[in-house]
Amino acid sequence: MAELHHGRRVCSATNTTRSGPAPARPGTTITLPFTRGLLGPMDFTPGGFLNRTAEDFKVTQPAQVVGTRARQLAETVVYFSPLLVLCDSPENYRGQPGVEFFRGLPTVWDDTVVLSADVARHVVLARRSGSRWYLAAMNGDAPLTLKVPLTFLGAGSWNLRAFADTAESAAQPEKISDTTTTVRAEETLELRLAPAGGYAAELSPR
């Protein structure tokens, strides 16, 4: 197993992931899927739950992160790394809204479908592990509404558990909704992303 630091191999064997500087700003993090992500696995230590607006952000330990909690969940799917490491302290996860998304989250995938992407503006993709699909979206500094077709799903009905931005997320980035619905491949989802927002969902066949 090997990890690459700043693009440099630090031990021999299989290339599992790459690490690099950890930029905090959403304008940078939304470009990573189009830059570092093109080279293969990348280690970014996503999943921070000390969510802040850009104006309120400070450098602390454990690390604060700019953007919504839904965005941090989305990063664990958008940023592919078989050696996924979450960045926060266990104390900051315990009992917090959104932490359930991490339970059973795969780190390797059988299929990936890019549903919508615009460099430095937004990315929406779906990844499959076995019979389950994970849908994730991220945007830049501006709020964004996207319509996402579910044609990647197979036939029949699917349970969708979604973690999404709320109307309060722009000012209070830790705010997140947790809803469960039933969808089919013929449907289209409307995603409303806060500034530096996100969306993360798990879909399983009924």
C-alpha cells in the first residue's frame, strides 16, 4: 500500500491515494474533482463537522471547514480515496445530524456516473457499490438549484435517504435535513444548494 504526499510516492507498492495541501475555500475545493481528482485517488480528509461561513472561518484544532455540513458529506463521495480518512474529532461527530451518512459508506466503487459538472461551479455524480448508489453534489460560492435525472438507477422503486442543505444553511452551515423518500429512475430530483453547499444521498432498491 502507498500514499502519495503532494503527488510524491512515499513508499513502494500499490498507489492507493494521494494527499496534498488542504485548502479551505469552496472555490478551491470545487475545482479538485477536475484537477487532482483526474489523476486517480486523492486523500483530502473530508467530513468536517465544525461548519462555518467564509466570514466566520478560523484556523483551529480540530479544523473548522468552510461550507455546509451537507457539502462535507458530499466530499466523501465526490473525492475518491480507498483510504478515506475523516478530518474531525470523534467528539464532534457524536450525536450530530448527518453522521448517519458515514455508517456503511464504501470507499471503493463498482461504477461512477457524472451527471452534471461545470469547472469551479458545480459537480454532481453518482457512485455504485454493489446494489446501492450514492448521489453527491457540490457547488461554489453562489447558491445553486440543479435538476438531476435518476436514469442511472435500475428498474423498480428505490429508497432514497438524503442529507441536504436547508433554508438556514447559508447563515448556519451546520444545519442539514435528513429525509427518506421513494424514487424511480424516470424521476428528476431538484437540488437546492446553499452557498458552498452540498447534497449527499444513499439509494437502495426496495
